[in-house]
Amino acid sequence: MALARDPAWRIFAYEFNKSTLQLKEEDGNGPTYVISPTGAKISRLFVVGVLTEVENVSANEGLWRARVADPTGSFTVYSGKYQSEGAAFFANAEVPQFVAVLGRARLYTRDDTSYASIWSNEVSATTEIVRNNWVLTTAERTLDRLDALKIALSAGLEGDALRTKLLNSDVNPLLADGVISARPSYNGSDVIADLAPVIASAIDAVVEPRGFTPANEGPAARSITEGSTIQINEPEHERTGEVTQAQEASPATDALARNKERVLLTMNELDGGSGVPYDRLIETLEAHGLEEEDVEEAVQELMDEGKCYEPKLGILKLI
């Protein structure tokens, strides 16, 4: 019954992978929750991205591990004998492809390091348009959580008093509880500063001029406007929110963007169908003036964004 009541949260991989807090209901009978830096209280989550890697990590138990990339990073997804539908999908999955994943959030901590993952039974093939709309909706949901976090930071309250303040500010009860739980474990001001450019970058990865016009369906999408804010496009009777970004892109950001474009173009030129050896890519780009560390940084960014992947060690392919 508890799972039916809990929503399937939409959260970017970047934020999910920074989660370090896991809570169990006090009576011990409810689900276990992963509390994200913005206060998402996650039992289940729904993600859409590019399947970039699948590995059978335990043939005897039918355990599969996969990586699903969104524009901000990659989710680690597991399916085993108790997630038979997901395991069956991964057993026959082609890489790369767009997939939708519904599963439970789990957090494993070892040597003071936390590893967030999804244990998923429901995995299905999907389309780029669905992925792009998921990115826009997830950006909107993340901005909503940042708004709630800002209210909590400015209120100067704790416990029941803070919960009442959040509820009176139209924050839903589950998020209010999550924000209160998150406050001792995460620095709220740092979370806001860290996530604002990540949200902007995720939106930029799927909106025009890169070939995607958001479908006119579901909740209104937030888009990057002129200037230095992300603006939510909502009906006049709904709340409008903003997240301030840097006034201008830094020279380092501009250089990284140029390097990524050069890497993509070079991979496209060198790939005869079986991928591009990593060392050949570096050698070619070094001949055109790029440093090896610049190529490595650009490749890592492109892999995190789901634009290329490594089908086997030392070989890169475009998605």
C-alpha cells in the first residue's frame, strides 16, 4: 500500500548522485526514503535517458547493472530476479537507446562515500521527444524544490513551525517533510548555487537551437530567457519562479563548449561504423591544437550528457 501512495519523483542524475541521506519510517513498516539535497523524499523515481551500458554482474542470480544518462550525469540501474521485467529487458537491450525507468531508490554507503542507485522492474524503450520532455518537466520540478528550500532558509524556523510555514506557502506535505529532513545534512545555500547552472545546462541541451521544440503537453515548460534567469512559463494565476545564473558564460565554459563541438565533429569523421579508438581521437585532435586533458574533459562531459558512450574499453561511439 505504501508504494501506491508514494509518488515517482523526477530528479536529475546530478542531484540524485549527490544524495547522502536515507531514512526509514519510524514504525519500521513503511518504505525507505532517499532524501536528496533539495528535499525530494524518494521511495520511487521515474527517469528517462540514454541507455549507455549494460552488464550482467551476476549470471547465477540474473543480476544486471545498467547506466542511463540524462544531460546532467548517469543513473546506476539494477534489475535482478526480483525485478524480472527489468532484467528481461536488459538481457536483450541494444546500446545505445532511449529508455524510461521506474524503480525504487537505494543508497549504499561505504567508507564515508554514498552510492545512489535505482532498483527497477519497469524499463521500456522510448523516444528522444519523451526524453526531452522529461528533462523540461524535471527541471521544473527541481526549481519547485529549490523554491521550497529558499523558503525554509529564509524562515529561520525548525520542526513543526517550519512545516507549517512551508505548507502555508503551498509546498506539498511530502516535500515539506523532505526539506526539513534534508536541512541538517546539506548546506541549502550551496545546494541552490550548485544546482542552478546544472538546471540551465540540462534545459539548454534539449531546447532550440539544438533541434528540439518542447511538445505542447503536460505542465508548462521553463525555458531559458534572455538575460540571466530561467523563467517558468505558467498561466497568470500560477506562481512564477526564477533561478539566477551567472551573468555571462565564463571563458572556460566557452572553451569547453567549443572543445565538445570539435570532439563530436571529429568522432563523426573518424567513425567508420565500429567506433573510434580513444587514442586515435586524442592524436587527431592534438594535431589540431587541443591538449589531451582538454579532449578528456570534453569526452567526459559528452558521456555524462548521453551524447557518446564507450561500448568497450578504449572505443567511443556517438549516440
